[in-house]
Amino acid sequence: MPLTSKNMNNRTYVIIDSTLVESEDFDFSKVLETSASTLRFSTDPEKSKTFVKFEGETPSFLEGLTTYNHDEIRAVLATPEWSTPHDPE
């Protein structure tokens, strides 16, 4: 199914500490990403944060964390913490 804004509106996003992905509590089958290699990380040298998205109920390992809708996460990801500026040449 092609991605549309309707599909995006059904998704919930959560920013997490990147070490959570390596914990035994993390379950890729409960989020839309398929592996650590499909994650986007923050731009700090430690790549200390990442985010995941899911549809439906909040996976137990994400409960209690701040959730974002599509528009909110886009605004967050546009900040320097997540995006490096492109230098025009």
C-alpha cells in the first residue's frame, strides 16, 4: 500500500535512548522499523537518540514515554539535533 498522509496520521512516534534498542526488552516486531540498521539517529557524536513508530496500542517497552504525531515528529526531526545543515556549493 502506498504511503499517504492518511497512513501517517495513524502512526505514533516515540523518541528513545538509542541504548533501548540493544536491550532485551526492545521488540522490533512491535514497531514499524525492522532492525537497528533501519533507524535514524540523532546527530550528536554518540548518536544517543533514535525514534520508532508504531500503529495501534503502545508497545509495553515504550509506555510512559512522550509520543508524537506525524506533524510533531517532523518538526522535531527538522531541528539541529536531528538534521545537519546542507552547505550549498
